[in-house]
Amino acid sequence: MRLNFTFLFLALTITCLRAQEFYELKKYTVASAEQAARLDDYLQNAYIPAAKKAGVARVGVFKPIASDKDNYGKLVFVLTPYASLSLFERLPSILAKNREYLAKGKDYIDAPYNNPPYQRIETTLLRAFPGSPRHSKPDLSTPASERVYELRSYEGPTEKLYLNKVAMFNEGGEIELFKRLGFNAMFYGEVLAGKDQPNLVYMTTFENMKSHDEHWEAFRNDPVWLKLKEDPKYQNNVSGRWTYLLSPTGYSEL
């Protein structure tokens, strides 16, 4: 009996370690520095502490880098990783019962109709790739203000071809290539609900823009990638893409 219990415990531990996370990626659009400041206050002092108390390990908050003239000062991205879909579903009701959260987030939560803390919110729900089932905190040494986090999405022309691109990352070895080249990927996710479907989203991280450019140059010239992109099995699986270059806020946990 004791031996069977040990095997059961090990099996459950392995299952938990391999379980794919879910990610909620929110994109806030703000109209002014005042809105951005109010949103920062809510995220830093109300949302993140309450989410952690509810069981979320860490939350990432990112903004476009200064050289992105079209988006700088206008967008805020919030990444919340969930160990299970159940926690994602339950978090709003948990927050609604947290008195400290309601008090510290009052300016955001109870904002009047004519003075909102943002313009719009776009939410994407993702499931982690099997080949990278859990997010990773970037191993970077530069100050947050110098770092470049690249958020990318690849859109597929059909569901089948989109899944083919996902397979290119998992079975095809694209994840391993990013890992070998030191891209410090934070997460890879299949979009379950959101815009631009069918599509995947992932985030890689770099010490600075120079490091970003050097890593992509190495990627484009790597023999593994040159062979992979010509593989007949993985052709015509991307019909569109978008990219944001971001920096973590000073209070971001990722």
C-alpha cells in the first residue's frame, strides 16, 4: 500500500508539472497619461496583489517601447498565467469578494461613465503549447527600461494550416531552436478566444534592442531554421502576423 501511494504521488506530480497553463492577455487602450497612471495604480496596488492571493503565481505588465511612435503611451498589455481554466473562470468572483482589492482598486472599479480609466479592453485567452506547457520568467540582467519583450502572433489561412504552424513549433523543433539560441521565451500559446483567429501568440525577451537584432539575425541564418522553413510539411501555414515591441513596467513580475 505504501509503495502504491508513492507511485501515485509521483504520477500526480509529473502530471501537474506537464499540465498546460492558460493565459489571459489583456490589451488596454488609454487616451491620456492620466488614464495610464490610474491603470498603473490599479494593476500594481489592487489587481496583482489580489490575483496572487487567489492563486496566480505572477502577473506581467508591459508597454510599447519609446521608439514605437504609433503605440507608445497608448497601450498596456497585462499577462495573467493560470494553472487551470477553473482559476481563470473563478478569479472575477474571487476578486469581487476581496475587500482590500475593492478598496485599493476603487478609482478603477467605481470610475464614472464620463471619466473611465481606459478607452477599451481587448482580451485573448490562450492555452500553452505542449512543447512549452508553463511560462518562464525571463533571465535578464539589464534594467527593465532597457529590455525588449517581443509579442508576436502568427495567423493561419485555415484552422488546419494554423495547427500545422503550431506543430512546427512543437514537433518541428522551432521551440527548441529558440531555446538553443537564447531567446528567453516567456510563453507560447494557442488562441482559444480572441481576435485574428486562427492564430498563435508567443513572447520572446531580450536584454536590449541590440540583443534583439542580434538574436533574430542568428535565427534567420541558423541551418536548422533554413532547413525547417523549406520543409514541404510546413508550407503556407502563415497568412498574416503582427508584432509589438514592449518593455516591462517597473512593477511587472515578468
